[in-house]
Amino acid sequence: MTLPDVESNRWPFPDPRVAGVLEHYARTQYFLMLAEKCPDAAGTYRLLLAGIYFARGVVELMFEAAEKEQLKADRAELKTRLAKEIPWFNLVEKIRIHDFHRFGLLPPDSQMASLFMGGPIKLKAKGGAAVLQILPSGPKMTTTGDSVIKQQRPLCNQQGEFWDEETTQYVSLERILQDFIKEAPRSIEWFRAEVDAHK
């Protein structure tokens, strides 16, 4: 989207938050394009991971609009809607949190197998066992007796792909961004209409 020139006095000017959402969407597209052209595997991974940040930025700006009462929906209602419309919604949130706040996610190394399981995850055995296994079919947590496993946004990363609990599969950053770019415009158009209706 090209923003109107202020000197032209064309109305209406876009809402700043809508413009920000569109900008983050454009950056997501841009970083995916750069990644697809990058000849270096580590560079490709880093560009894709940067794209994840901007995909999440689209959502965060929408959340901010809900909190500032620019929408009919509150944050919880908006999250429910977006989680249904945007593929890999919860996984994108976890990837960004783990990379930005917990541990930096490193590019996979073709010279060795890599596995990362991020938490926090607390296994407390009491009268039995608390077991965490990383299987080819994904992470599996088992308890017996009065044992418990407490977790907060666990993230499993194997060879640069991420386990999605909702679809029970490993998925690449490239696929996450491709699906986001394909499906997010519907949510963005709805968001723009909602903001415009509540000016």
C-alpha cells in the first residue's frame, strides 16, 4: 500500500495502526523473498526468522487496537478469531518468544543433527514418574502416580523445523511464512474495516 501524500489533502488518511499492520505484512513478504534468494543456508534461516517477527507484529498491532478500543472485539475475542484464520498462529507466538526472550534460535548445522526443547518445563515425580520424550512423532509427556509436568509455551525445534501441537507435525519457517502471506490478508481487511467503522 502506498500511503497518501499529506500535501495532496486526499482524504481519508489511513489509520496509523492500519498502516502499521500493512507495513509489517509487507516486511514479512520482503524477508521471505530475500530468504528465497539467499544462497547461504544459515542466512536463509536468519531471514526467515526475521520474517516471523514481522508476521507476529501484524498480530500485536491488532491486539493493541483491541486494547485501545478501536475494535468491537476485546483482546481475547480477537485472539480467538485470529487463531482460527491465521495458520500457525500459536506457533509463531512461541517461536518469537523463545527467540527473543528465552534463547536465541540458531540456524541448523548440516554437519550435525540438532534438537532443541525450550520451556520452561518442570518435571516433578511423586509416587511415580514424570517423563518427557522427543519422538519422531513429536514431544510426548507422560506422568504416573501423583507426578506432574508444568510447562509454559514449550517449543521443540528439530533440524530447524518446529513442532506444532495443533497439527501434530514439524513445520519449516518457510512454510509458516508462505501460509501467513496467503491467509493473513483476509484478517487484515477485516481489521481495516473494523477500525474504519469505529473512528
